[in-house]
Amino acid sequence: MKKNILGIAEFLFAAVLTIGSFTVFKACGEHEGKFMACHWAQNAVTLIGAVTAILALVRIVFKNTGIKAGIAIGISLLSAAVIIIPGHVISLCMMETMRCHSIFRPAVTVIGALLVIIAVIDAAAGIIKSGKES
Amino acid sequence: MRLRALPLNDLRRKPIRTAALTVIALVLSAAVFGGEILIKSLQKGLASLEERLGADIIVLPEGAENKVDLENILLQGTPGYFYMDKSVADEIAAIDGISQLSTQYFLVSANAECCTAQVQIIGFDEHSDFTVKPWLKEVYDGSLKDNEIIVGAGLSTSVGHTLSLYGVECKAVGKLERTGTGLDTAVYTTNDTVKRLIQASADRGIAVLSKQSPEDVISSVYIKAAEGADIDELAISINTQIDGVQAVRTKTMMTETADKLNVISKSITVLTAVVWGLAAVIMLSAYYLTANERKKEFAVLRTIGFSRKQLSRLVLTESLITAGTGGITGVGLTVLVIVPFLKAIEQKTALPLLMPSHITVSLYGAAVILIVLLTGSASAALSAYKLSHIDTGKILREGC
Amino acid sequence: MRISAEDISVSYNKKDRIIKVPDKVSFEPVSGEVTVINGRSGSGKTTLINVLAGILLPTEGRVCYDETDIYQISDEKLSAFRCENIGYIPQGASALANLTVMQNILLPSALAGKDNVKFAEELLEMVGLEKLKNAYPDELSGGELRRLAAARALINSPSVIFADEPTNDLDDENASLILELLKAQAEKGAAVIIVTHDIKAQAYADTLYRMDGGKLQSYGISAKEKEDIYDTA
């Protein structure tokens, strides 16, 4: 349990990111049958969130400290990527007052940032530990 | 074994107590810092709004709902429109005591391509304007050509790019500075372009929320009073001499918002004070209780040769570590939540919010961490005194 | 180091009555000897050694180490002096719960700005705790805790050692181990003062005192003679 506490935290945050991205803090809805630009950013976030969650599960299951650290590095890179998706990689709607700017993007930034922090700590701890073991 | 490791050791061996004290410090710093940043953002937002308007008096068509509409446009960015006859501007210009006067025409687009939200389009008179151009961040060459627009900071369109309005590709040639007001999401253009937009909407069968042309009507008149002129009197003369209009002093409008802001600032201040008091009391009692628990430990340390000063330092260091960790984390989390969500808070509260500069925010962060450190060490001071002045002999004999 | 206590009194308020325990006690433990003070509980034994050890300010009298009156110097100076020169084994469990056995023993030397890891390991071996050096006190038995306290008191090789009931609640084996250890320190030149009601400890005494009602009385006979008395009795 203690060994996996960071992995569990990573999984929980990734799950919140994935599920929240199309529920609680989803981007702007469709309008007159047309999806808006931010919809594709939302889909990308959901997809990366799901991949991150699966990686976190794999990280929990694996016993080898080195592999755990490697996956944690992967998770930190993915979460860093998820932060820059809305607005930078995929553009959002035109006005800052719209939902994708005021709710979706900040929520993704906050959860992504926390995920990066946790994963970086996890990776660093893992690297130090595997160094000690060998 | 290093002496410096002693406080950390104590904290590590009492994880629940350490976590509780850290969390209290975290809540305290988050509350004080968050509250302070919100108050500063409000003050800056209001100051910016006042500056942004740049006019002493705004004249708009008579009717209470029009005034509410104007406030919504300014504060919330809710697009609105109202019209009065163009001749009003000339009538006003005839009144004494006016130094500058400029008219604006408000148009609301049903939707711009890609966006469900309505866009406020403002047609302004380039020659007489004194309220838009001073806010230009990226300067255009001097005059707007056909289908050229200036965009507010809240729109993602950058200079050089186009924005499609009713199918008309409008080129952004200038961008305004961020003001934290509703005007950040407006589009500014000439009345000629406005006319073309209305025509285009009619051609495409898109409902336009106004049928009147900027050739016949205007929405508002911005007035700057001449030096030495009494602004109140000027507003009164406009109201009495011209029918169907109302002259609103921007100061009055500001005062209403400022009053609202005052109430909010005060509530935040009171709340922050309550949290601070509560945290101080909890910390004080936590340290006081542990002081009783740790008497024997400190008596032993005394026999080993710890001086009173060293014992006090031990307690204070422990409190500084928990308060420091909690304080820094609290400020960090607050930045992580408030900064990205400021726009959402602004929309929910309908208040002008403008984030203070990075330097100001950093200074406040540092000040809050200092306050939390002081609160932590002050709460621990009593227990530090008690523990360093124990009756060693008595405690050792009692064995408790 | 010459240690002298002159006319030591400590007054207490007990049910509106002021009692003095100890009452005008003068005492000079000798370096290189084990001095044992016995007496009933409440007779003032512990109070007396606390005064001597510099952790309890007497109501009257003075305590001098060589020419220095220890209660006339600043708390910092006195604390530093205690750390370097006085070893104190308190009554009961006195291990610091947040530190490992090794850290407990090293703490006084760390406080004195020294790093005595080697000597600490020797001490651990002497008191038989070498296998427990990374354990925390809550994993130790009563006897082990007492041995830990003894080792900690000796880490800075103090010239004066006070032991308050060092054999209390200990089995014979543990008790002898600690007493032997203290005796060895005296043989190395330290002044060892043991406060106890344990008769076994008296066998190790070079000088024997009895504390009664706050007054200290010398038996006036050497421990050797005392031992003979016990043997013949």
C-alpha cells in the first residue's frame, strides 16, 4: 500500500481528469449541430487522461522499482502534454468568457499540474530507490 | 547523529500531529492569500474600469433598463444594445463645458462563427474617439479600413488574423489591453463596417438584433468635461435640456460598484480574520497540549545538557517547519486554483477582476508565508517557554 | 575534579508546612570512587543528586566543581558544563522516543559538537545492545532501556556520574552489568554517585552514606567492612 500510494494518487487524478473532461468541467457544448473548436481539445484531453490512468494502473501492478520509475516519467510527460493541449496545441473558442476558457482549461491546468508534481516526485523517489537497490 | 536533524526526527515520528499542524497552516495561508488576492483583483478591476471608460459622463437613452444593460456590458460582458436618435449628439455638443465628445453604436451578433456566445460589436467614431484608442496595445497604422476591426484582450483572435462575423471576414489590426471588464470581449470597428455587417446578416438571413442603421441612430455618447467645468451640473443640464436621454456620471456608476466591492472586501477581510484567529487558537492549543505530553522528554534533554535556549529553539524550529511547509503549500495551491479560475470567478460574481502583477502576487505570497510563520512560532512560543522552564528534577522523580 | 556541596537545603511547601529535604547537607564525593547513598523513598536522595548535577537550584547552600559555583553561572554555561562533565542516569525509562538506540546514545556527543560513533558502538557492545542499535525505544524491554540510559550517560566520558536507582526493576544479571559498568568508570577516575535502596549496589561502594529525613549520615566505615558485616550477619 505504502509503496503504491503515489501510483494510486496518479490513477485517481488521471481518472478525475478523464471523467471530468466530458462531465463536470467539459468544454463548450455543440451548437446548432456543429461542434466547436474546443470540442476536439476536450476529446484529446479525455484520450490522454485515459491513457495516463491505464499507465498509472500498470505502474501499481508492476513490482520492479525501475519499471515503476520509468512509467512515472511517462505519466509526468503525458500530464505536461495535457496542460498545453487546450489553447496551445488545439485552439479553444474565441471568447475568454466561454466555458472552455473559464472552466475547462483551468481545470485541466490544475489537475495536470498536480499530476505532474506527483509523477515527478514518484519518478525521482523511484530512481533514487532503484539506485539504492542495485 | 546531527543536532539539526532533531526537530525533523520529532516531526517524522509523530506523523498525525505533524500533518494536522501542517494542514492548519495550509488552510490559514490559503485563506489569507486567496482573500487578499481576490480583494486586490477587485480593486484593480474597478480602478481599471474607471480608467477604461475614460469619460466623465455617458449619455444613453432614457429608461432604467438601458442603464442596467450598460452596466452588464461593462461589468459582465453581456452584450446589449439600445438606441437614440443621432441628432442627440449635436444637441449635447451645443451645451457648454464639454471638452471631448464621441459616439458609439452597439450591435450584437447572433453568433460569430465557431462561437455560441454573442459578440458585442461596437461601432465608434475614429476621429472623435478618446475611449478606445488609448487602450490599444498593438498599434495599427492610424485608421481602420473596410472590414478591419480592433479586438478586446479577451478574444483569442490575434492581430493579423481574421474573425468571421456574419460571413464577413474581418481582419484584426489592433488589440486592446486587458482591463478585467466586460469590454475585454468586445469588437470595435467603424460605423461603415458595422453597416456592412448588418447588410451581410440580412443577406444571409441571420437575425440581427437591431434594425436601425448607424447612419440614423447611436447607442451612447461619451463626454469628457472641460477643465474646471462642474461635471454634476453638466449632467443635470444634459438631462434637463435634452429629451429622451439620461446622462450618467461614470463616478456614480463606479460608486455603486465600489460599494458592492467594499461589502465584499469587508466580508473577505472578516472571514480571513476569523480563519486566522481560529488557526491561531487551534495551533496554540495543539502546542500547549503537546507541551504537557513532552515534559518528560524535555527533562531528559535537560539532563543531557540542553540549555533553555536550545530547548526553546527545538520547539520553535518544529513549529517553523510545519508552518513553513503548510504556508508555502497553501500559497502554491491557491495560485494553482485562483489564477486559472479567475475568469470563472469573475463571471460568477459579475465583478470586475484584474489579477495584480506577478511581482505584487509574489510579494503577497511571501508576506502571507511570513504571517503564517509568525503565527506558528507565536503559538509555539508559550509551549517553548513552558518546556524550557520545566522543573527537571521534579518531573524526573515523578516519572511522568 | 573536586566536587563539594555545602549546606544544601531544598524547601517544599507541604500542607502549609515548609519542609526541608535535604536539610543542610554537606557532601564531597571523591573522584575515582563509587559513592552509594541509600535511604527510604522521600528521604531526599534524588533531590540531593539533582542539586549536585546542576538541574535543581537549591534553596540554600552552594555546589562547587573545583572553584566554580555552578548556580552562579549562566544557564548556557551550566548546560554546556553538564553536557561535557556530568553523566546522569535518571530513574525509570528515560529514552527519547523519537530517536533510535544509536541516536539516543549519540545525542549528548552531538550536543557537545563531537562525533563519537566508534565509542558509541563500543558502549553498545558493553551494554549488549549492539543488535538493537537501529531500534526505537518502544521496541525495547525495561532492562534494555536502563542499559541504554547508562550508555548515553557515559558517551562523553564524564568526570562525574549520577545514577538514580540504576538497578530498580532489573534482574540480577542486568543489575550487575550496570553496576560493573559504573564501577569501571570510577576505576578510570570518575566520581560515581549512586542513589539506591538496593543492597546489591552497596557491595560496589567505596563510601557509603545513608539519607534519612533530609540528613545525610556517613556510615563511617568502608564498603569493604560493610560487606563483611553483611556476610557475618
